Amino acid sequence: MPMVNKSSSPQESSISGVLPRNERRNWAASPSDVLHHFGTSGLSVAIATAVTHPLDVLKVRLQMQLVGQRGPLIGMGQVFVQLLNNEGPRSLYLGLSPALTRSVLYGGLRLGLYEPSKHASDLLFGSTNIFVKIGAGAIAGAVATALTNPVEVLKVRLQMNPNSTNGSMKEMSRIVSEEGLKALWKGVGPAMARAGALTASQLATYDESKRVLVKWTPLQEGFPLHLISSTVAGVVSTLMTTPIDMIKTRLMLQRESKRAGNYKNGLHCAYQVVLTEGPLALYKGGLTIFARLGPQTTITFIVCEKLRQLAGLNAI
């Protein structure tokens, strides 16, 4: 992980993303540096998650509309009103505890593994161009979600079960006792695909947007650069991940979706959704995902960059 403050301006990196050998970052790290590196990543994602969690609840509810059948969909505003009227304001924070736990673990790993992956590619191929950044993001996201999938399953189960009186640990014990340990890894394939696509599109777009803006505009490291780059990253990552996110949610909740039967895997789920509900069903909850992922991406990167600055780390 890069642990040394920059000694040169961002403009000095070449258009290919390769730093001159005498300007490459020192990747020797002490335990405290490693803790700061992953800690700032996890904390920034947790803060963004806490702010945008109600939109995540709405997204899950929208994705579970009319499972296994066609029909007019209720919009985000109507779902929001129904949720408040039928279940109360607290329903907007269903599953918050596992969501925050996952944010710290998954967020810390997803953002934290990006730069080591990019550095390893630089050592192997002598470049950190856009394709290397995409590959590094995909690896970081897939590994992070594979390790934290049980917490994601727990989160979406709680979000769909407002009448549950179980806490997070009791609910997880119930899932394991009734459905087996493998249930905690339901949807792990699409979840890894989504996380890989999300991290690749999000981090690579953010990283590359910063590089291009610094090269071609007067912008330097600071809030305006971080705001513009993170907004671009939020738009791109939403377009890339909405169908995968929808499939992941269906797989994790398929026991509650008896009307559609069991999905065998992610491809079978996508096929069944398109067949029974139409192609646009893959974008159920898409507006909510954008409304959540856009601000979440912006908050995550702005907070992460500030925390990294305070911890004495390089900018992303």
C-alpha cells in the first residue's frame, strides 16, 4: 500500500499511467500504515452506507416486486410511502447493523486491495494504464465480496423481514439451522461479479478521471477534483452493475420467492427474470440504485481522500 506522501505533483505521471522509476511510491509498510490504509477505506464506506441505507432498503423492495410475473411496477416514491405507512420510519433502517459491519469489512478490503493489485500489475507489466486499473478493481471487489457474502445475505434477509424480532446473530443462526451453512453463500457468484464490475468501474473510473482532469484542466488534488471524479464514477458504476445487483438480490432471497421457484445460478436467474418478467425487469430498482450509488460513491471517495490525508497517506 502506498504509505509515503507525494513528493511530486499529479501532472508528472505520464498519460499511460506509468510513473518514472525514481518517482514510484515506496510500498514498504509498517503495521500501523496497513491499519490506516484499510481503516480509512472501511470507515469511509461505512459513513456513506449509513447516509444512503434507506435507499438500499427501497432498492431491495423494488427488486422483489412481482417476482415471477409481469405487470406494472410501483415506483420508488410509492414504495417509500407504502413503507412508511405500513411499517413505520424504522423500516428504512432494516438491516443497518449488518450493512455497517459489511461496509467496514467489505469496504476496507475492496478499496484497500485496489492499490496493491494495481502496484502488483505495475511490477509485472510495467504499467498502470486504464486496463490494469480495471483488472485491479475487479480482483479487489471479487475477493472482498467472497469473504463478506454471509453479512450481505443477512442484510437483505433483514431488509425483507420487518416483523423479525431476531437480532443479527440470531437471524444468522436461524438461516444456518434451517437452510444450512451454504445458505450464507447464496448469490456469491453474482455478488462477486457485481463487486468486480462495481469496483472496476468505480475505482478505475475515479482514478482515471482524476488523472485526465489533472492533465487537461487546472484542477489539482482537492475537493473539486474529488467531487467531479466521484460523480463520474457513480454514474458509470450504476449503469454497469444494476442488472447484476438485481440478480444477486433475487438469489439471496429466493426462499422467500416461492412463486418463481428456485434459481439454479446467476445465468438461470437472469434467463427466468427476462422470460417471466421481461428484459426491463433486470433494471428494477435502477433509479433507486442510482439515487443511492451516486451519492454513496461521492461520499465514499471524498471522505476516504480526507481520511487518507489526515493519516498521512497518498491520495488514491
